[in-house]
Amino acid sequence: MGEQVHNRMSVVRAERGVTRQQLAEAVGVHYQTIGYIERGQYNPSLDLALKVAEFFGLPVEALFSLEPFRPLTDEVYGRKS
């Protein structure tokens, strides 16, 4: 298996009040696939990553990264990791 893709899908879903089922239906996958991606057990295809980003109206790099994301509080409040 390749490198793990880190993501913020669960955080963004919670902020937007979107269920796994709703997201899955919107991007054309099974809801369990969303859970696997969120837990880092499955890397999304480029196509799926772009669909998720489009659904949330965010750039794909706001949701997915090859590097672990810094905590949002660090980014919002400018703390150094």
C-alpha cells in the first residue's frame, strides 16, 4: 500500500452538519467508504477526493494531505507546532 493520505473530512462534516450517508450519496460511494477514508484505512482516488472537495466547496488540499494536518487551533490562533 502507498503512503497514507491524511484528511479532515470528519471535522468538516461535523462543522457542516453532514452525515457520512449524505456525503456518500453526494459523491457516489457507500457510506462505509467515507468512514474508511476518515479513519485513514483507505486512500481516496483522485476522482473521489476532488468530488468531496467540490461537495464542501473547498480546495482539495484543505481536506487531504500527504503530511499530517496541524491542529486547527494552531492554524487559527497561529501557534507553532
